Amino acid sequence: MRRRSFLKYLVLIPTIWIIGITIFSFRTDFSSISRTNNDIPINVVNQIISVPSLVDRIRNALPFRHQNIDHDHPSEELIKAHEQEREMNAKVQIAAPEVNNHFDRNMSGPGEMGNPVRINKDKLTAEERGKMSEGWQNNAFNQYISDLISLRRTLPDVRDPECKKVEFHPNLPETSVIIIFHNEARSTLLRTIWSVLDRSPAHLLKEIIVVDDFSNKEHLKKMLEDDIKPMQKVRLLRTKKREGLIRARLTGAYDATGKVLIFLDSHCECAEGWLEPLLDPIARNPKASVVPLIEIIDDGTFEFKATPIESIQVGGFDWNLIFNWHVTPEREMKRRKNRTDPIRTPTMAGGLFAIDRDWFEELGMYDPGMDIWGGENLELSFKLWQCGGELLCAPCSHVGHVFRRRSPYSWPKDINVVRKNSVRLAEVWLDDYKSYYYERINYQLGDYGDVSDRLKIRERLQCKPFKWFLDNIFPEQFIPGESLYYGELRNLGKINVCIDSQTVGHIDRPIIGYPCHGQGGNQYFLFSKNNEIRHEEKCLDYAGGNLHVPNTIVTLSCHSMKGNQMWFYENNMIRHMSGYCIGLSETNHRAIQMTTCDASNPYQKWSWKKRLDKSAHTY
């Protein structure tokens, strides 16, 4: 009996010893793995930041990437450019520590769940009021409020219930998110980055590339570097001089390694489920570019304002080549089978969009001859459609954006940047329709540089004419060639006074008299064949009221129903369907009013250019 017990212990002891060794070995390996992921030395992490020659080397590669590419027989220069990119990527692909996304949230904190934060300014101290004013001045939004809100605040799930039932493509591509900033407020920049990290499936987010376009604010130097060190997959690049949005985005694009590029502004917040709806159409058609539903983050209270899926608008443009919003056409609503299906949009706002990296490169990316920003969104929109791609809005993807009412940045004073960019766009993509834009700038094209390389891209891709775009993608667009009169409306009683729309953004204001400047803009009007006096998408509207009183004629959205917007232009007089005429006050040359028609009164007469039959283009 004792012998049998001894044999049991003899077998049991080695077994326990083997199990103990195995457990100890596993714990040692696990501890080693944990240290590998989380205890990266500071000097290694700093390699993410220390890329002093990166931007110059990318810039040197730029000319080669825009040549007419022969993939079977690449040029020596192109091969060299690709080698440079691989070398640069090898230097900056440094893993960052893991991030614990399961942190405790203070659900009652300021701005949580996207709620507004309101403060009575009168109850602030003088120092606090000064900080609030300084924040508005530096950023054109309420930085004081933004700084009170958590960098990882909660947002409501604003998706339509149907969006939660959508089945996405089984093989969605990895994405590189590119965020450009210049002197951005610390809180809005970091909140943008954290919203991407916290609300993106890990297997779909390959990296976040944050490009500093030569900021000079102290909080965007060492402090920012410390801020992003604990962030997984985030890399910071810095330009060596001010490049502007367009070339800074090119810098980020050339450094990206993801299959899809997503560009975001630096004051955004991605909502729950934002990423998959952007990637799904691209997985099905690599030549599709996709924009999210851009929600408004209030610039004063930082309230996250959601848009119902049935109220989605699409992008358009006016003949000043400025982006604008339009109600989704009925024809597009009928084309879609489901309310969650992507919506075709003629143009994009430009700040937020996704595109396949190879397709973006094939299209010539952005025009590197454009400066700072302006026009690049329309240039990309037009060539997407004209060159065989498509531009879609994903109604299930929601990204908030702080819409600022002014730009807080300074621009070069010796050149009209937006005009230069728009002329380059017109020369390459608008064909003869470019004359409508040139009329608005009085044919003052300025020095817009060489566009021959961009024309070669259009030729290589066998892109369609702009008429095809208007006929098939944006048939709702008003064609100025169908108008009867165009240009400035100059008063014959006070020869240097013109009608001015005073239009500021989307605000409708009464028309006034203003010194003629010959620059088009607010003083450019068209007389349509439907008897409308149009200022782009706005029409002069008179709803009645007292005569000889200013501020009764306003610009409102054209409704094509005549009535208040029906006018006649005969013998230099502008007569409303009510029987009254537009006149300039003889004593106040800023006051334009409705008055009893008097053919002998020169203050009721206006000169207007008649469009000749040969220029009434239909193309």
C-alpha cells in the first residue's frame, strides 16, 4: 500500500513541476510583449517627429509624379522618385504605443453628447473675457468653449436607423487619414485626432498623418509632440515653409501607405460609424470618391447639429467658380433604391473626402500649381466625373465640422490666390464655358502659370468635355449663355454708381447703390430668358411695400415661378411685374428703391450689356 502511494507522488511531483514552468514561461513572454508594445523609448518615438528633410524630398519627387506615366517603361526619374518615397516611408513607419480606448468618461461634462456649452460672458472675470476674445480672434471660433470640452467627448449616434442594418463589402480597404493644420487651436486639433482613433475600427485605420503647415504657435511645438506620443498609429510631419492647404495635403498623400486616403480638416469630430460608409463604395468601385454628411459644429457653443437623412443636400457651383449647396434633385432620389444608398453629387466642399490612393495619383492628385487653397475642390470634382470616376455622398457617414464665418489666416497680398487657382481650373476643365467665369472677372486673368502638364493628364485619361458634365451630372445648372443681358447695372443719372447685391456668404441682403468697380462679383447680374435678374443662384425679389423706401428689393433664391422675381428691361428701365420701376435716390446714392415709372428720369435708367447672338452659347 505504501509502495503504491510512493509511486503516486513520484508521478505527481514532475507533473506539477512541468505545469509550473509552463505558466512561468507564459507570464514572462506576456510581460515581454506588454513592454514591447507600451514601453517604446522616447528617442524612438521622437523619430516620428524628427523628419527635417522629409518635406524637401517629397517636393523633389513631385514633378516626376505628374508626368505621363508609362507603367511598362517607367522613366529613370520616376523610378528614382518611387525609391525616394520607399526610403522616406521606411524612416517614418514607427509604431506608437497602444492606446486604451476603454476609459472612464464624464458623461455630465461640458459638451458631452454633442450638447452646446453656453456661458454668460458678463459673469467672467476680465482676464477670462480677454481669453475668450483672443480665442475668437485667433481661430474665428470660440476656443474658450472648446477648451472646456473633453478632447474625447461623447457624441450621440446620429445615424438613421436604416444605416445600422446596412451590410458593407466584406473586404473594406485600409485607410490613411490625413489632417492638415496651420496654427490650429490645440483642443480642436486633438479632438479631431481622438475622434478618428476612438470611432474607427482598428483593422481599417492604418495610420493618421498629421501635417503641420509651418505653424508658429508654441502649443503646436513640443507640447503637441508630447500630446501625440501616446496615440496609436499617429505620425506628425512638419513643412519647412508655409505651403498652403493644397501642397500640404500633397505632402501627406505622398507619405501615406493606406489603400484609401481620407482628408479631414483640423476642426472636425467623427461620429459613430463614420468610416465604413466612406470605404464601401470605393471597395466596389475604386474610381469613386466619397464625402461624408458634413454636420455643423456651432462655432460659438460647439453644439453638434445632426442632419436628417431626408434633408441631405448635394454640392454645386456658381459661375464665379465658388462651391454652393443644392437640394438633392428629384431624379437622383428616384435613381436610388434605398434611403441609405450613396447620393451622386456634382461637386464636393473639399475639406472632407475619401479617395483610392492609386486613382488619386492617376488623376494627377491636386494641381501643384495652385496656391494656398481655393478651387482645388472643384478641380478634383470636375475631373473625377469627366475622367471616368464618380463623386458620392454617404448618408450614413457623419462628420462634424466647425464652420467658420471668416478665415483667421493671412494671405499673400501681391496675388489673388483664389483667382489664380480658378483660372487654372477653367483653362483645363471648362472648355469654352470658361468665358462665363472670365466675364465675371472682367477678363483679368493675371499670371496663372503653365497648365500644359494638367492638359496632358486630361488627354491621357481621355476625359469627357465639360458639356457632358453639365448635361449628365448637373443638368440643373443655369447656363449664362441663355441670358439676354449680362454684367454691371450702371445708373445713367449717377454714372459711377452700380447696383450691388451686398451678398455675404448665404445671407440675403437688400441691394444698394455702390461705386462701380468693374470686378464683377456683387455687381455682376444676368437677365434670364425667364425674366429673372440673377446674381448667380439668387434673384432680385420685390414683395411689395412702400414706394421711395430703400431696402425693399432683396436677393432671394431663384424659384422660377415669376411673381415677385419677374422683371422687364426696356429702354434702359427695369420694371417689375407690379408696374413699378427700380430707381436710385437722387439724394442718397446708396439707396435703391421702387418708384413710379418715369421715362424722363435718368435715375431710373440703367445701362446693361446685351448678349450677342453669337455669344449665346449652347455648346
